Amino acid sequence: MTGQPAKKIGVLGAGAWGTALAAVAAEAGNDVILWSRNKNVVSDINNEHENKLYLKGANLNPRITATTETSNLQNCDVLLLVVPSQHLGSVLKSSKDQINPNTPLVLCTKGVEIKSGLLMTEMIAEILPKNPLAVLSGPTFAIEVANKQPTAVTLACADENLGKNLSLTLNNRSFRIYQSLDPIGAEIGGAVKNVIAIACGIVEGKKLGDNARAALITRGLSEIVKLGLAKGGRRETLMGLSGMGDLTLTCTATQSRNYALGKALGEGISIENYLKGRITVAEGLSSSKSVTKLAQKLFIDMPICHAVCDILHNDADIDATIAQLLARPQKAEA
């Protein structure tokens, strides 16, 4: 427990990560209200304290109450935004009149909006310009967080005092929060790493070896840093938990949805067949397109992200794309 007075924490989005963060907030001594469109998810959480659809096997704290009504989030002290990146804007637009403009918002979703090319923080600021905003990101798998396995993350907020208060509110014995003043850097790391993870999965599926994967992770980090700096992020943030830490986890663990998608593609499975019947989609699928568009807009060379985008969205041949990457002119590493 944090020793802080109990607060009412709202969580917008009851997928695996939203449910895990609800568990984090409850473990920290807060009362939590978790929003979902799915009535069965709400019923299971309220009656059986389990999200059987998205986080099966994790026992949830009775302090978590689920709802299908965004109006029930009006009086929350903090609101965590955990709706998938390409749907977050529409959910906020439809519910913005029910969100108190003084309520701090914590972005917990990773991605860049395809339609607008905006970072999630930029998009949120357009819809809810008065609300204070922070970013929570880092190397996390939802089931491990929900099961109280040790985890460390970054909470980034330009307002240092607000960031400290939010960290104290959510921090608990197994969920350690490090503060940052760089929300842009924290957000960029989370958005791009999913694309690099798909590339690493392809390497695994093609059995290209650990050397190739290590090279991809390293050069992928270089792409993250270039985009982060161009958007005003800080290099040290991108070398921390929300950058290198998140990248390392997602690119090396088979339970990563993005890594698993890439591995399937490398093994010759089509995207359509892989996604058939799945209730969750790897964020890197959409982020590959939006990140590549953003890089092109900023005149930044991000060959790995561009290659992944071509494979996923332009039917590029995987072997030919790999050959093109290997044939790029030699250059200095820095």
C-alpha cells in the first residue's frame, strides 16, 4: 500500500492491460471503476472477480467495480486511458462531456493515430484540452502485473508535482513507478517498439538467428531515438524503461502479441489466417503504418519500420524485403 488516502480511480478500457492496471490501482489501496462496452466482461468482473475474456486466470480485487456507462467515471480522482490506440479518440469524443476537466488523465495506450498522424497525447489534448495529462509506459505483460509479479514502469508528466502524486497513488509493492518529466519520449518508445517486435518475430519465424535479432533490437532502438528526438523527447527517456526496457521485453518474449504476429508471418502464415478468430490485435499492426507516415512527414529514415509496414500493408515479399535491408549502403553507427 502507498499510505496515500484512498482515491477513486477510473479505467477506460477493460482489455487485458486495462484490467491489470485496475488490479494495480486496487492493490495500491484505491477504489476502482473499470469501463467496458462488453456486458459479459462487466458481469464476470462484478460477480466472479475475473475478466474471463481478456485476462483469464487473474483473480481481481473486490475493490474493482465494472460498468458499461462512462457517466460512472465522472467523479473519479484519476482516469487511466487504456482503450486501443485506433479507438481511443472516438471513445473520448463520445464521452468527453462526462469527463471532469480537472481530472488528471493517464495515457496507458501505445500507438500513433493513423487517421490524423497524431501521437495519443496530441490527440487527447485536442479533445480534452483542459485535463492534466501524463503517460504510463514500460516493459509490462498484463498477466504478470495482475498476478503481482515484480514490474517497473515510467510515469511521465510535465508537471512534476502531479507526476509525483500520480506515482504515489498507483505505486504498490510489486508495481514500481519511476518518474519522468518527458511524456513525449515515454510515448514514442511505447509506440515504435511494437513495430520493431514484429520485425524480431519475423527473424525468429525465418530462423535467421539470435545475431540478427540482436542487430534488429539495436538498430530499432536507433529508430526510436531518432523519432523521439524529432518530436521533442529526451534521449535518456528513450534509454530507460519506456524505451529500451519496453523494446527489450517485447522483442524477446513469445507472449508478446507483436512478436508472435511477426513469428507467424516469418513461418509463412498469412496475416488473414493468423488474425482469424482472435479477440485482440497486435498494436504494431496499425502502428507500423502510422509510425512510418509520421517518420516520412518528419523526413526521418526508419528503414525497419518502413519494411514492416510494407510487409503488413503493401504485400511486400518478406525475403525480398530482408534482402533490401541487408543491401543498404554501409554507414557509421552513430
